[in-house]
Amino acid sequence: MTVAEALRSGGIEPREARLLLAAATGFSEAAVLAFPERALPAEAEARFADFTGRRRRGEPVAYILGRQEFYGLPLTVNPSVLIPRPETELLVELALQRDFSSVVDLGTGSGALALAIKKHRPNARVVAVEASAAALEVAKRNGIALGLEIEWRHGLWFGPFGREEKAERFDLVVSNPPYVAAGDPHLAELRFEPLKALVSGTDGLDAIREVVSAAPAHLADGAWLLLEHGIGQDLAVRNLLGQAGLEEVRTWPDLAGIPRVSGARR
Ligand code: GLN
């Protein structure tokens, strides 16, 4: 089978077929485009057939390849972490517009937010918390591969940072917590990703409520809390931020114009 025949045989989108064929053959994507008549070795053909079969059954390309780019960083991913989304890059941009010498990323997953921030603020202390041990392994591996030093903590939200007088405070807190409502039909499309990274109670706001209510004890004076949320949740999240006694409550839209991040400061 030739490259051109393989690309036509997959029954998947042309761009994805090129990516998967490059991964299956070890050819560059440019070579896949430039040499359609090249013959595929039998093992590469079998690997490509496996990849396209998985893709047709709905598995995300990022899991098939084991990687996803986020904010220009190549990250390793597997089904124990949420695949970093382009809309989450807004949270990185908002973080980098602020002054901070310490920042914590709650529910870091693959490490995406913490690593992107550290890349651009090498002198900041960057701490990342994750409740899933399997996800934390992926995040740590990404940190090593990228040569970025993060303080990784195993735990839930602000759990690792003590309470009351002993509470540890930060100059900035960011989080992309689970925010999909249990029973949301949209979950069918997300069935390959970890439910714990996606779903948070009947209205999708359980994790956000928990983070917001504990935040004032962990924010330094003037420190911002920035949270990603879903479509239609911005008003509820702003209300929670206000009820927690935080100030300058506001929401920012993502590139699609969807209210995507809300935040406030102490
Ligand atoms: N943005 C994801 C989706 O709905 C959800 C991610 C999350 O819950 N943090 O596709």
C-alpha cells in the first residue's frame, strides 16, 4: 500500500489521517504530503490500520498519539488526564498579565497550566495540585521532559495547604476544574476522558463552589483567583466569587466569544 492509498483508506478526516500516518510510519508530515507514491512497510500499515480503527470508534487523536500541544508546549497525555483544550490557553494569558511570585494550579491534570505559566515566569514559584496519582505521574513526566521545575502536590484542591492560621497563601490561584453537569448529553463525546476531570455534581459547579469557598484563606492580599468554567456558568460563578467576599469580580470570553474564565481578587 502507498502513502496515498493509506490516506484514502482510513475513513477519517484528511488532516488527522496525515498526523496518524506520520506517527505510524515515522515519516514527517511534510514527507507524507510530498511522497504519496512511497510504499508503506507492512508494520507501518498495520499500525496505521490500528490507529484509524481507534479514531473511527471515537478515541481522541491526542490519546492515540499520546501527545497534545498546549500553549506551544508538547505534552504527553494518556487516558488518566484530560486532554488540554485550546480555550484553556485564555487562563494562561490572564495569569501572565498579572504580577506574582507564587502561583498554584489546582487540579493540574497533565500539568498544562502550571507548565505553561512556569515556561513564561521561570522565576516564579509554581505549585500544582492533583488528586489523581496516575494524572500526577503524567504531569511530573511532562515537567521533567520540558525541564520545568514545579512543586507537585498530591491532594484535592487546597487540601495540601493547611487551614486557618496555618493556611499557605499564594499571589495567584488558577484552576480548570471539572465543570460539566452529571447527565450532560455532551459527555457522550468525552467518553474516553476521565470522568473525574469533567463532571462535578448535578449543576457542574460542585468543584468550583469548593474552590471558591476555600480560596480567601489561601489568597494573599490583592491576589487573583482565576477559574475556567462552562457555557452559561459565568453568572453563577461570579455570584459565588462575590459571596466569598472577593472583589473586582469579572468574566473573560474565549476566542469563540464564550464567557470562559471568571475571577476575582482578595
Ligand atoms: N472543556 C471541556 C469540555 O466540555 C470540559 C473540561 C472541564 O470540565 N474542565 O469539553
